[in-house]
Amino acid sequence: MDATFHALGGLLLRAVPTIVLVILLHFYLKAVFFGPLKKMLAQRNAATRGAREAAEASVKRAAEKTAEYEAALRQARANLYKEQEETRRQWLEEQSRQIDEARAHSHESLHRTRASMEAETAAARRDLEAQSGALAEQIARTVLEGRAG
């Protein structure tokens, strides 16, 4: 068993330079390779996070601008509908005014025509009454002369 321990001690003694080399390699790789790699990954992560935050902010701004655009569009439509309604109301008022004027004109024309016809009828009656008396005398004379003759 002593020989085993002694062989093991010899192996251990010969492994010390390898262990020291492995430890030195570890610190060397940590300083030269893993340190810059870790630093680069941190920068990349920060850049990715920054880009993600910038994208989220951009999406938020786009949503706000879209909401503003839609609100402006709704307002413009409301103004347009209001203007159309006002124009329609003005047209209806103008049409109603023209109808009232035409109605008044036609009533006035009808009254003038009716008064003219009544005046003509009255004049015709007077003429007929005046002529009927003279015609009755003429008929009576003609009838009497025809009997006398």
C-alpha cells in the first residue's frame, strides 16, 4: 500500500505543472476570450433592448398618430355632414319660398281673372238686357206688322 501511495504521490507531483498550466489557461482565457465575449454580449443585449424599446415607442407613436388621424377624420366628416345639412336646409327654404311665391302669384292671377270674368259677365248681361229690350220691340213690331199686313 505504501507503494501505491508513493506512486500516487509521484503522479501527483508530475501533475502539478499541468494543473498550474490549466489554472493559467483558465485565467488567460477568462481575460482574453470570455471577458471581451461577455462585454460584447452585454453590448448586444443593450442594443437589442434599446432597439426593442425604440420599436415599442415607435409603435406607440404610430398608434397615437393613427388615433389623431382618425379623430381628425371623424371631425372632418362631422363638419362635412353639418355643411351638407345646412345646404340642404337652405335649399328646402329656397324651394319653399319659391313655392309660396308661385302660390301667391297664382292666387293673385286667379283673383284678377275671376274679377275680369265677373266684370265681363256683368257687362255682357247689361248689353244683353239692353239688346233684349230693343230686340223684343223689334220682334213685337215685326209680328204686329205681319198681322196687319
